[in-house]
Amino acid sequence: MGRIAVIGAGMGAMAAAARLAVAGHRVAVYERTATYGGAVARFERDGFAFDTGPALLPLPAVYRDLFVKTGKQPLEECVELVQVDPASRHIFPDGTTISVPNASRAGVVDALNTALGSGAGDRWGDFLVRAREAWDRTRRPLLEEPLWPDWRVLAEREPYPAVPHKRLLRTHRARTLDEIAAWELRDPRLTALLDGHALAYGLDPRTTPASAAVLPYMEHAFGTWYVMGGIRELARAVYERCLARRVEFVFGAEVTGIVEKDGRAAGLELADGTVTEADQVVAGLDPVRLHGLTDHPLRDDGDVRPDRESARPGRFTVLLALRGRRESGAAHRTIVHTPDRTAELDFVSYLSDTDEPVRPTVTVLRPDDPALRPDDEHESVVLSAAAPVEIDWSADRTDERFADLLVTAAEAAVPGLRKRLLWREVRTLQSTTQETGAADGALPQPALAAADGRFLHPANTTRLPGLYLVGGWAHPGGGLPHAGMSGALVAGLIVEGPGFRGSQ
């Protein structure tokens, strides 16, 4: 079998490495930082620990499959998975609150009807039925198969079966999440509920295709899961599975070039001058960094590629160390919705110089996990919000002022927050760049159909034979399940060749 060089130790890259090693390849992973996991990182201080990237796991079947295919120990013997219930609690600007049950469409419908009024839950339930149809139409091509050569079929076809809408004597169908909300949900609180699934990836619902309805569907259908000890424990388990399959890891090894020989990828050049040979190269990199490693044109003009001229937002995070016991019945995840949707989506809240800027939608994570706190008389809390990459967060205390907005929002979710606060750690988009290498700290979103292909990602194969793309910046895009599937796709393409068509 061949020698495989993997650039980066993110989740997609490690998933590919473990599968390739099981297939008999000699695999070496070269990671520029001192640890594994990529965006699945951890911050620790004074006995407190925090997940600084993804904090919940949707669609755990992806990682269950990885562990089944790479060893005897199933996922549940390597980490402790628990369902989060309620899946989320929502606090709306009008003071309405609702707890959304985990993996229960009927429960969600009842909860919404009770909290928002008769009919609201039914409209959301009907939306989920249509979202399921979009999921059924796109699941294989956008999650389980390599990107089709005729990918433009996915770009041109909107899989969401929108309800016909009469407007100005003409019939319209929703083409964006914003239009679904306006024409089918017809309640600003349901709009906020839908917006939250887009904002989690830094997406603007006004321009995000209706096919993104699959995002709330995935959560409702397959549940929301937490890994005890933090999601970092999932990265540890995947790393240890790689070691058990004799994958070699070289940390502190920055790749500065891809070696080409006879018109194909043939190894790596490292910053210390070392050249390592390989039969295949797997790159888990932001395309901006990847294009700096080779002079070879990796894509044709007609190929799918990210639009770097309109970079999407990243994630701004504030870590809170609190004194005092977590109250009984506290929700694991609370979303405090913005009081001014338009201002948030236009980033007015971030750029305002007024005394009272509009705060964004804020996700408050309060895991009941002894591993993340020094003792039961303390609590670790993570706040996050989407934020634009264009801002200079170091100028004029912009980072601290924005952090104040997040803390203010979180007061609605955490009783006595400011009095309990011991210290806070502010993490801007530059923190993401340091951990993952992603240009500007941008956040990759899952691949989505329609919208002329703007939400698709580059295929896992490239025009340079022997070079493959894996992770959030390649097909099928960002998010823990998608990263895991990218590893499966790359391994399949290398092991079975270009005829590989995905899992059956």
C-alpha cells in the first residue's frame, strides 16, 4: 500500500487518516500547531475548561460509523454521549421563552403552540415536513457522495418544496430562508428560531438558500448530543483511534509546499527544510493557504470554489468563569435572540459608535459537566455570536465592547451573571486563525444546494493528481458531521479510485 501525507490534524483529516490506515496505507499527519483537533479546541485556566469551537454534536451516526469501520471499540466505549434535553431554550425580544424538546417533532409542535399561540407550532411542524423532503433529496449528493462532476444540477435545482405564495397577482415560491419565514412561518419568533440555524454558521438568512431548511431538520430528526468532558473528548477519541491504527503525527510541522513530480503530488516541504515523500497528499486546509503551497492550478474556472471576495463571518466567543452552583433545571443551550434583526444582519450592531449599540443573537452554553469546572460551586459558560471578518477587533477596545454586548444578552439566561463573574476570556476571529489557520478566522458552512452553487465547496479531488481536499473547506463543508464525512469520502476515493460513489 502507499504512503499518505496528511496536512493538518483537524477532524476531517484525522477521520481520513484512520480510515486510510485501516486500509493498509502508511499515514503521517503534519500539523503546524502543537495539538490535534483543529477547530475542536479547548481553553483551560484555574480549573475551568471550555470548548472553544463546536460544543454540540448533531448526527452522531457519522462518528459511530468511523469507529465501527476503524476498530473493535464503538464510539460509545470511547466517549460518553448524552442527549441534550431540551435541545435549546429560546428567549425572544418580547420576553417570550420556549424550551424546544430534543428529537421530537410532536413535542416541538406542542411546545410552540403553547408558548407562541395556537397555529405557530403547526406551521413549524409543516415546515419540518417540507424540510425532510429537502433532506431526502440532498442527503446523498451533499453528504454521502463525492461532489458530482455535473454539480451544476445541484446548483440550479432548489430541493425545498416551498408552498406557493400569491404576491402581486403572481405565484412565488420561497427561494431563501428569509422568504420561508415571511411566507410560511409568519411569526417573528419563528423567524428568529429559523435564523438561529443560519447564524450558527455565520450565514445571512436573507441570502441563504431555502435548502438550508435541512439544518433545523437534522437537529430535530437526529437529536442534539453532548460529549461528556466536552467535544474536545471526541477529538481525543479520534486521535487515539488514529494512533491505534499506527498513524504517525508530527506536531509543530508547518507545511510550506507540496512537492510535485511527473505531474502529480509526490510529498511535502516543511518549514525546517525537510522534504517528505508520499504517494498521495491529503490537505485539510483553507483554500487560501492551500493555494500558497503549490503553483499548480488546482481548479478550472468552471469548478466549484469559495467566493473569497465576500468572506462569510466567523465566530466571536467569550468564556466566563463563574462562582456559584449551576441552578437546577438550567438549559444546556440558550439562544438569546437580537431585538433588531435587520441591524444584526447588516452588522450595524458591531459597527455602531452609539452609546447603546444593538446586541446580536447570542448562544449561551452551560453544560452540566464536572470536568469543565473546578468544583460544583463554580460554573464554566461559553457565549458566542456571529461576527464579520472585516473588523479590526484590536482597535479602540472593539473586542471588549462587543464582549460586553454578549454578556449583557447572557444575563437573560444566567441568573446573577455579573455578580458571579470571576473572569472572562475574549476570543476574536484571530483566535480561530491561530488554531485552524483559516484566513481571517472565517467559519465554513455545510454545503447547500441551489443558489447557483455559491454554497457548495470544492470537490475532494483536484486537478493535481494525488492531491485531495478534506475538512470543512472541502465538500461537503463545515460542521462536525460534514467534516467526518469528508474523511470518509477522501478515504474512499484513494482506496477505491475515482469510481468511488460513497457509502451504500
